[in-house]
Amino acid sequence: MIRGGAVKKSVNRLYRLRSRPRGQIRDRDLEWLEEPVGGLDEGQALIRTHYLSLDPTSRVWMSSTRGYMPPVELNAVMRGVGVGQVVESRRDDLPTGSFVQGFTGWQDYCVADDTTLEAPFTVLPDPLPAPLHTFLGVLGHTGITAYLGVEIGDPEPGETFVVSAAAGAVGSIAGQLAKQRGARVVGIAGGAEKCRYVVDTLGFDACVDRHADDWREQLDKATPLGIDVDFENVGGKIMDHILGRLNVGARIPLCGMIADYNNDDEKEGLLNLDQLLMQRVQLTGFIVSDHVDRFGEVIGRIAGALEEGTLRYEETVIAGLENAREALNTVFSGESRGKLVIKVGASE
């Protein structure tokens, strides 16, 4: 059910994590609350969230799984990356009126200080070179992830580059960047409509429908010369089949394992791991936050490609913070396409 409502400046609407989800996220896992907005102390800034990013890793943060960041503590505000505006500040590095990107959490207002920040907020350029929400997508952490992953995979002209979740925020950009390097790009996506989008709009050479009964045969046919680079976003049985088609010296930029994020009780195993050895494969796990020092450079390159018209992107924007919980479930059901963001105030 989609709900909407105006944001009151004296009230902070938010989600608190009450229990670790088992499978799909339910109301009892994330509680929707309204709490007062307090005053600021020295060294603090009040940030109003305008857009919130919904990413597969949010599901990992809710669990007790060992990850690249600690799990969100029970009863804490749900962790999330957002873009917003500083509405009041007692910090020189976060001036009032500036637009920023960082860990706002799933809430209308975030108090930023040196003790609560999980990572520093980034002050965005003034004036903004693109719509604010793009700094959560193609000009934000997902676009940067795609760029860095392609750089790690380093596809050469004529090589076969496979990317799973190809219609998603990261995969759609990664495939286009690999195509610009001269690779033959094969996407894997859920459903015939997404596959048409990946080929006809994004320019991939082929796309495999993971929902089809014959997806393995489709993948084999689309990669007759084997696979040189696997930009891995999914894991599970899809990755396992890809492992069996890797060429000698193949590279795997390991970006995500979304197939297992909702499988708390039983994860899908990989049977073809021996092929990493047999084919002398280079597998590199990477997290975008480890490369903060390169954000400015990469954003500049992506912005240039957008200006030249050589890069396409799509966003799914859902109005209302109160709909974030239900919207995140669509990431795993495959209902959304491109980058999924929440416009926090439905009436803004």
C-alpha cells in the first residue's frame, strides 16, 4: 500500500530496526515511528533527507551476517545512504544550506556529529551539475561501483564480459562501460521486458532471461567463446554456472551476492569453485566505500559521459519515506529497474 504525507519540521519520521528479518522484510522488523526533532549542540549539524537510496546491502545490514560494516543494532534507526540539505549547523565543514551525501539513515532528519557519523558527509557541488537524486545513482555510489568494477575486470576489445542483474543500478552502467571498451557484453536479467531494455536501450550484445527454464542454454549460446570477465552481482546458481564457462585468466569483480541476502536459513552453494584454480581466475571482492579518495575523479568521468550522451541510466523513484520498507522488498522480487530511490517527502 502506498501512503503519502507532508513532512513536519518539528517531527522526525523514521524506521527503527526491531528484529532481524527472516526472508522478506515485514512490519515487525522495521517499525515506523514519529519522534521529535531535538536541538543541536556544538559540533553538530541537522540534515534534512530529500532522497534515500535503497540497495541490496540494506538487507545485509539488517541481519547478523558478518559484513563490511557492523550490523545495524536492534532498536537503532535503520542505516541508509541519502542526499539532503543542511538546515542548521554548528560545524564549519557542513554549512547551512549546502547539499550533502552520506549516511542519513531512514529518517527525515539526521543529526551529524563526530560521534554518530558512520562516514563523513560529502558536500555536493554548488550549483548542482545534475538533479539531486542522481548523486545516489549514476553520479553516486552505484555509478562509482560500476566504474571501479569494470576497471578491476579490465575487459579488452573482443573479450566476453558478462554482468548479472544487468537491468539494475550497477549492472546497467557496468555493461555500458565495458561495451565502450570494445568488449562483447552479455547481460543477465529477470524477464523478457528487462532483457529487451538491456539490449535495445543500453546496447548490450545479448541478454539472458534468468526466469526462463532454459536460462543455462541461453547463457551457453550467448557466450560461445567462454567468459573473460564476470561482473558478479548475484551469486548463487547463476554464478555457479558462469564459473564453469570461464576462460583461462578470467577476471571476476565480485560486487554482490544478492541471491543469498534473503536466504537466512540455507544459502546456495557453489559447486564449480575448482574452476577458479583450473582456469587461473582472478577474483576480486571490492566495496565502493574503500575508494572514497577516487570519488571526485570517477564522478567527473561519469558526468562527462552523461554530457556526451554516451551513457544511459534509469531510476525508479517512489514517493514517501513511509513506503521504504515495502519498496526495498521489490529489489529482491525484481519489480524495479535501474536505481531505486525514495523521495522522502511525498509532497515536496
